[in-house]
Amino acid sequence: MRGSKVVGAGHYQPAKVLTNHDLAAMVDTSDEWIRSRVGIRERRIAGPEEALDVMAAEAAAAALRNAGVAAETVDLVVVATCTAVDRSPNIAARVARRLGMPSPATVDVNTACSGFTHALAMADGAVRLGSATNAVVIGVERLSDFTDWTDRTTCVLVGDGAGAVVLTAGEEAEISPVVWGSYPEMGEAVVIEGDRKFTQAGQTVYRWATTTLPDIARRICAAAGMTPDDLGGIVLHQANLRIIEPVAQRIGATKAVVARDVTESGNTSAASIPLALSKLLERGELQSGAPVLLLGFGGGLSYAGQIIRCP
């Protein structure tokens, strides 16, 4: 069995910026109220022309350029999203068509906010087993389509965007085994059903995340043969700064750069981890070869995480 590694990342965000002050003109809220509770300053909202496959293809194209991998050589595309409306063709197939990929396998994954790390694990397994050589893994969401813009408890959270990484085969494994699972009895804590809007039991999710995720993170480190102190970076699902900072602190990763992209992007569900990772790499905040913990969590309540080596 061969290994796989991440060789590039990219992202795309809509042009429209929605600030906390903009929201304060729409619902009974304020910049101070939002910042104190979730840490978000602004978020991006997709326009009519920025469909899921458009944003996903833009992020994938950026990742391929950064990786130096031609789209024609990609033989697997995995897209994580919970906001696709059409049943067929799926978003992965539409991305492949937009980027001129001749015949890749195309798969969509829906585990909501943990979708990207689930998708990454699937692609990693395919490359390791020889079923693919070059794979693109994308997280993309238009949560704004499923948002009640009169509900101040949820509309302040969401944002739109896409992030992607490119995997390729290598002699050594640079992606650790995934640690994943769910708490089905708490599955109704985060819901998007039918044509209904996104709802969540915020306090339930907060308590679960802050008490459960540190142990899961330590299990991921153990599966990779590392300790938290070995980590060079931590990229958690960007749900809430009041979750990200306490969890990162409790993990005990004293040398790690912690992604805080939620402040400028909001909660972009399955897109949040690759979006934040791509920005850290773009800004040079993560060193090549540094081990970075990725941990997604959310609807289900599901979770998945692994450690990658930075390209």
C-alpha cells in the first residue's frame, strides 16, 4: 500500500461582504453582541451567479495551480456539501466538467460541517489503495440559501465559500488515519430538512464541542503517532471562536498556529476547514512539512479528523 499527501490548497469566497453592522440593520442585534458570542466580524454571501459548482471549481482550480497538478490528470473528485439542491448530476461531476477533467470518479459527501474531513479520508484511502493517483477534495457551501434572515440566533453565523486540496500518491503516508464517528442521539441539534431553514440548539452544540472535542483531538494525535505538542497547526471547523479557542487550549498544542478564519468568514460548514487551511498557507503561517490537525464536527452530531503534513 502506497501513501498519499496534500500537495496544494486553494479557496474561493464571494465578493459580497456582510458585516455585523449590516446585520444590525436587518435584525435586532449588534456588532458587540455577535463578536462576544461567536467572534464573527463579517462573512461572505454568494450572489446568483456564484452557484455551488462555480465556487467549488474556482477553489479546485486554485488548489491545482498551487500544487502544479494538471486538471487532466485528476482521477477522483470528492465534494463535501450539505447545501446542494439538485440531485443529479452531483457537484463533483459539475466541477469535473467545468475544469475539463476527462474521466474522474466523482462523489459528493454530506456529513454537514464534518464533511471535508470525511471526504479527505475517503480520497486518502482511494489513493493509498491505488484506486486514484491525483485527487481533488473540496468543501463548498451556500448556507445563505438555507438561512432565516429574520432569526438573529442563526443568521449571524453563516457564510458562503469553498476550499479545496489536491492529494497525490507518494512513497510515504503524509495523512494520518482518520478518527471519525458520531453521536446519533444528538443528531437533531443541527438541522436542515427539506425546504426548511438551518436551525440548531446552540448551547447543546457548544457544550458537546467544548467537552468532547479535546479528547477526540488527542485520539487523532495518538493515531498519527504524535503528541499535541508536535503539532504545527490546528484547523478546527470554524463554527464559533468560543469553541475554537478553548478546544485548542485544552488540547495542549503549545506550538501550534490556530486557525481563526471564522472571524472574517463566518461558519461555512464543510468549506470552513479547507478555506481556513488555504488562507494560512497563502499567508505563509504554516511551514512546509509541519503537521496540522484537521478536525470537523457538526450535523449528525458527526466528527472526523486527521493530521496532514503541509505542502
